[in-house]
Amino acid sequence: MVDLNKLTIKYLNKLGKELNITFKSSSKKADKIKAILNSGVSNSKLEELFNKYLSQHQSSKGKPETPKKKTLQVSVKLDERVKLLEEQVKFLMSKIDNFEVYLAKERSSKQVGGGYNIYDVQTIIKSWILPGASISIDEIMKIKKLKKYPKDLIEKAIIDLIDDEILDGSDGRSIQKILGNIGRIIRR
């Protein structure tokens, strides 16, 4: 007697096909074995077919029937992804370069002659004027800390603070005026 349990479903299907036995698609391995044993096939024929399919099954063990990995497609997809990443890196590098140029221009516009920094001037002005207080342009020009800065830098700093809505400019009693009409500034 042969032990059909040693065969996989695939080889049981082949054996059944050779014996002209049709199985239901939903039938299980045990049902297929019963159908083969109850088919009335002689033991010698069944043993011959069993040995044939058992040897095929054992020789196919360890090596796949069809290659599951397609290395060519994987390498092509990998090459495409690498090219896409290279393009993205180039794009990002160009954006960084553009931003660095913008920052350099911004820094150069904020620095006026002699390497003076406009932010230092703005900080001094903001520290001298408390929120809600006002001061004339003449008084600002007399601040000792601002004496070392050029007049045009101080005026630019005040205009920037007015543009940034930190200060408000108004007419006032001042000999010196900014833009011809701002004589007094008020901190918001």
C-alpha cells in the first residue's frame, strides 16, 4: 500500500489527472486521497504513478520551479529611483543656493559702510524708548551709544523700525528730521 500523504496537493492533482479523476476545486488533501484510493485503480498502477510523482516531488525540493525574484526589473526600478533622487537633490541644492544668495543680499542691505550692523542700532533705539514713550530725533542723535554710528545708518534703522510697526513717526519739535517730516518717534 502506498502512502499518498507524502505527495503535495500539486502532485495529487497530477496523479488524479493521469487517472482521469476530477476533483472539486474546494476539496482538501484528505478528500483527494480518498477519491484516488476509491477509484478502483490497481495497486501496481497506483504504486507506479506514486513513485513517479514522489521522485518528481523529491527532486524539486530545494529549488524553486519559477524564479520569484526578477533581478533585472529590480535593478531597473532601483536605477530609476536613484535618478529621481539625484534630480530631487539637485533641485534642493539649487533652492539652497538661491536662499543663500538672498540671505547674502539681505545681510549686505542691513549692513551699511564700515561694517556697522543695523540690528545693533535698532536694539539700542528700542532699549532707549519704552513702550508708549516718545523721543525726538535730536534726542536720539545725542545718545552716547549711537554716536559711533553714521547718521544715515541711524535714520535707516528708524525707518526700518517704523516699517516693522515697532515705532510710529510723527511731526515734532526737532531740528533734525527724517525723510523731511519725522521729528519725533513713538514706541508702540
